[in-house]
Amino acid sequence: MSETFITDVMPVNVNFSGRNGRIVTFRSTVSTANHYRRYRYGGQSNDHNIREGFDQSVNYFARTVVKTLNNAFKREDVFAYGRRGVVIIFQRHEKAYYLNGNKVTKSKLNSVVPSILMNLNIVESQNQMDLFIDRIINTDPVIAAAIVNKIEYTFYDSKSGKIVTLLNLEKTSVEHSAIELYEGMWVEFKDTQMKSFINSCKGNKNKFLGISPEELYYLSRKEFLSPLEIKTVYAFLSQNRKSSLVQRRSMELFENLTKTFKGRIFSREVVLEENGEPKKSMAVSGKQCDWLVVDNGYKAGRQDVSTYLLLSMENYNWDDERDSYVSTKTLPVIRGSTSLWRCKDSGDNFYAIGPICIDQQHNNVSLGDQFAARSMALLNDTSSFKLVSTLRGYQTYHPEHRVDWNAVSVLLKYQQI
């Protein structure tokens, strides 16, 4: 089949919402109607609206890497990162920069270092690392950044509607790159075409704007996917939704913290309502007090977790005259009916103060990152008392009996009469 079949597609009018919010109408050469063998796949119309807007997450990893690199150059003109058998050498000489002997501009160095460090633990030899460096320093910065950030790609499924996913991108040669449509299924393009595709995912108007996965496959391979292969590709890309990947990886951070700070950070569950579902929580043994960070289920990206200060009831005695629980220590009096929490296994009781508002500076922060941010502040609570205004009132609390988190698995909230 000749390549002219792509150009035979009739242009269609497309409405696109640009970054400034204005609606722009233009003619697109990428048809979304599928016609098998004559134009595109299979006789069924698959028209859809072009994606609206573009939301690029802040690449904290890349920023951290570049900041570290700049700080290193403030101290030394030559330094290296590496592991056994593989090394990356950075050098500055007479205002020129070098990467393993290759002269690069500072802007190029900043753009490629994150992806190079990510590959440091993947390559098996110095030769592989040198080959990767040779390729990437000659790569367009747009592609180099996409290797680190992945490509935020939107496609449309007839059942699920709009799906935003992240595509893996790898360099395959000096002038070519490939993206992963399915595990082991890569489609390769020249870097000039790949750059156009990446830019179209950001809303730029070119032939890749609004392209479907099967059309992307055809443009690369000049072959059609079977109906079963199309379903498989769609299922794979749907599983790698941007939101799902971010949450999944952020919760991996949650689990890693429980291992890194073993004995001080614990993964636990809390049931806040009678017959309610257990909620994920992170227990933190601070220097002075014990804390619990609970998934509140809001999923707003800023206050998706609630923070509580937890006090063991071993610190309290019942006072008949005051009709309250009191403590000889500098702890609050527990008056009348209040909510206590009980350990499901041991039956031990706890008094939870909160939720305490610890605000997130940025919106759209993943759940795992919110857990991590709170836990890091609460680990060193004696310092956070001075830095976080909502925690300041608890700096006088010095419980004699601390919470034994090793003996706590699930906490149940109940009403004390």
C-alpha cells in the first residue's frame, strides 16, 4: 500500500482550546474517522474532540538534579557521579562544560543530566553509558526532557472517554526515538517527527494533533493493528493513566518511608465510622509526641490527608469530681463525651486530637507525597513546633507513656460516654 493513503484523508475542522483559553478553529490533516484499507481503520466513525488545555506537572526530580549540579560546580570544577564500573565525569574549564569529555553548553547539560542519572542504574557497562551520553547530548532538548518526564498523551476511548496517559520514550539511534504503546511494542520516528508529536501533545497544531494510538502505529510501521491488538494497546495505555501512575508511584514512596525509617514510621489503618472501610494511615513516632496521618478520601490534591496527635490513655486517670479524664502531666483534660480510638487487636485506648491543619503549599500534590511531607515534619516534631503555626500549641505536651506502634494495627474510632 502506498503512503499516499495518508494524504488522501480529507482535512476536518477542529476546535482547540489554547493555553490562553481562546477557542481556535483550524484545518487538521489528521482524520479521526476510521476507514479500513481506503483511508483508515474499519468503517466505523471514531470522531472525538481534541484535548482541551495542557497540564504539565512540575518536574521536581529534574529541578533537584540541576540544583545539585549547580551547587557542585560552585565547589569544584571537576567531579563525578557513578557506581561500580560506570562513571559520569563533569568538568568546567574556561567557561566551557564537558560531560565525559564531550563539550556541551550549560543549558544542554541541564536538560540531559536528569535522564543520564536515571540511566546510571540501568546501563550495564561504561560503553553503554558512553553510547547513551553520545546520543542524548545530540538530542533536541524537547526530546531529552520527554525522556525524563515521559510524554503526557491524550486519546479517546468509546467507552471510557478522554484518557490522559504517560508514554515512555527512548533513544534508539542518533536521529531516531521510539515510544512504547504496549509492553514490548515500540513505534519509532525520526527525532524531527517525534518532536512534532511531543509538541502536539502540548497543544501545538501539526499533523499529530488528536492522533489515536492506532493511527500513531500506522504512521510509524505502515501496518494496521488488528482489532484485538487495538484493544490490548488501549487497555495498556489506560492502566498507565497519568493520575494512576502518579498515585501509584507516590504510594511506593509511602512504603519506602516505612522501610527507611523503620521503627519510627509505620503503615497502619484507621476505621473512622461504624462499619466503615479501613483508611490508609501513616503512624509517626516523633521526638516528643506520636502522630497519625490519615487518608481522608477528599482527593483534592492539597488536603487529602488529616493529621492527628495521638495520646495513650495510660497517661490519664478518671476523676469523679471533675467527671473527666485528667493527667498529672501537661496534657489536656478529656471532658464529658468525646471520641476515643481503640486498638482492634489489643483493646488499648487512645485520645486523638485533631484533625490538625497542615496546609500544602501546592495544589495537585499526590497522596503519597502528602503523606511523606507530613511525616517528615512530624518525625522532628520538636523543630516543627516552632515552624508550623498549627503545631505550636502542642509543644507543651510531654506524654509519659508513648504509643507503642508495634502493638497497633487497626484503630477504631468510638464515642466515649
